[in-house]
Amino acid sequence: MKFLDDDALDHLRKVIDEPELSGTKYELVKPLGRGGMGSVYAVQDRELDREVALKVTTDTEISARLQQEARVLAKLEHPGIVPVHDFGTLPDGRSYYCMKLVRGERLDRWAERNDLRAALRLFQRICEAVAVAFAHAHGVVHRDLKPENVMVGEFGEALVMDWGIATDIGAPEKAVLGTPLYMAPEQARGEASDARTDVHGLGAILYFLLAARPPYSTIEAPPDPLPRSAPPALASICLKALARDPRERYATAVELAEDVARWLDAEPVSAHRESLLERVGRFASRHRVVLSLLGAYLILRLVLALVP
């Protein structure tokens, strides 16, 4: 009996895993990645002559979730949510849906090369995609918000990905689904999700932008302390979004985004009680151009007064 070597086995697994596209309008280009919901491939749409992404799964239970994800995405029309083009079954029996091919990088990698203010401006667009525009307007909760599920496009746009465990607000839970180190406590308990569940997920993303790590070591405990370098007002915003009791969080992602906008504009935020020193520092930051001109003027007057 002849045994296959490792290279031959790897090749065989690759061939078996690749979707059967004969008889479809798609042509395989390359694999893009694999996740809990299935595999994603770049394919060429021969009819429209464009490259798109094809998400494929073989598991019957996951197939139903894939179909649900496609339907959720189909009704969430927003620049921050990837549009679905097609859904169906391949000749090999696998379920699939076809979507726009996103060119860019994951938020966790993008954040390594960008400063905090740029990250916060992007975070505001993530909030908008999740809540302000269409997601929560249709009563949909994402439930798996984390840096790995946000893509930053080639033009700097924020794209919220992986809606595979999204559900309607208040829908009863059949199983605990999500990512433990980012999951809201009520979600981990198997309770029904609402808008505040995604506020927690957004708070977890904000925590990552401030600390470069997930908020929890274990879901049973409060968030790990933020680094001392985190601005106090931003830390308060983050911890309010991550409150264990949903009633203590921001009611919506809109409110969360508005507090972040206030911090960016050097205005007081609702989640933080300022000290006098912080108030003076915020005033100086907001009016630094005027204060710089005034300082330069006073220095000039002092120099002129000292010149004989």
C-alpha cells in the first residue's frame, strides 16, 4: 500500500475543500479565509466581469445561518455594510452567498499603524453602520462585534462584517453564540439581545483601540483595567458602554458615538465627571490656536518692553 506524503495530503484537502463552480457564472480565483460559518473565496463573476467574494458552507445547521446572514445583509443597505449579490446552492450541494469583495485590512491590524484620533473617527463610522443608519432601524442585533469583524477599506471606509449570528431585537436565544472575550454578559447567559448588547460590543472595540487587547480575561469578571495612557474621559465612555448591567450602558450606539464626538471636539462628555485640571486642559486643547496667538503676542510685548 502506498501512503500519501504531507504535500499530497495538503493538496487533496485543498481540492476537496474548494467549491464546485462548474455550471455557475463564477470562476475560482483564490481562497480568502476560513471561519466558523464556512470558507470565503475570491471568484470571478464571468457575466459582469468583476471579482467578488463567495462564502460557502457544507454544514446543514450552519447553512441555515448562512442563509439568514445573507437575508440580513440584503436588507441592511449602508456604505458600512457589505452588500449581497446572490444566494443559492452550488452543484456540489454547498450553500453559498456572493457579496462585494472588500479590499483592505482588519481593524486590529489597521489600528497598529494609526493614531487614536484617526481610530476614533473610524469608530464613529462603525457605530453608524451598526445602529444609526439601518442595522438597528430594522431591529437587527449583530452580537459578534470585535476588531476582527471590522474591515477598513482601501478608501478608509469602515465595514462591519460577519453577520452570521445576527438576530432580531428581543428574539429568544436557542444557544449561546459569540466571542467570549468580547461578549456581553447577558449574551453569555443566553438571554435575549437588544440594542444595548451591540453597545457592549462597540465598547469592546473601543477598549481594544485604547488597550490593544480584548476587554476581558474571563467573561465572568469585570473588564481588565485600561492602561494609564488612556484619556480619562475616553476611559469613562468605554467603561459605560461595557457596564455589566445593560441599563447602565448607553441606550443606543448613537448615544455612544455622540459622546466620542464630544471628546474629539474637546467638549464635556456625559459619561465622565471632570476635575478642575481636566476642565482647564480641555479648554486649552479646544482653544489652543487662540491661546498660542495670545501667548505669542504677550511674549512680543514683553520683548519690546525690555528693548531700550
